[in-house]
Amino acid sequence: MQNEQDEITINIAGGAPEPDRIVRRSEVARMLGRKPKTIDRLVSKGVLRKVTFPRCQRAAGFRLNDIQTLIASGSSNPQGDPAKEQQ
């Protein structure tokens, strides 16, 4: 079993495994086609998990692997609202 602090690797597009990248909130919003505030709501509902950095109070991001999993599952609209949020 892997410890949370161990480096996680993913395989992107069939290439060599590379370290799981941390993505900023604005980039996650762009990838999901949502506003940054919606990303905050996904965190508060437990759909996404924020990654914080040691000794940094405000620095946080999201694991690219988690975002890719969310996109693959089609759950980027967890409210069940058929009308997607307008940008």
C-alpha cells in the first residue's frame, strides 16, 4: 500500500509514467469547462480533494489524476442539474 506522501505516477497517452502533476484551480476549471467557484463547490461536496503543501498556508492544488478520473466518469456536474453552468 502506498503512503499518501509517496510520489504517485500516471501513464499519459501511452507514454512513459511521469509524476502526478498538481494543477491549479483555474486550470481545473478550464479543463472541466466550469468557473473556479464551481471547483470550490466540488471540493466542499467531496467530489474533488485539495492537495495542500507543507509549510504553505494558502498554496493548494489538485492532482491531475483525480481530474482525469472525474472527466472519465462524466461527473463534472455533480449537482445533477441538466443545465450546465454558463461561463
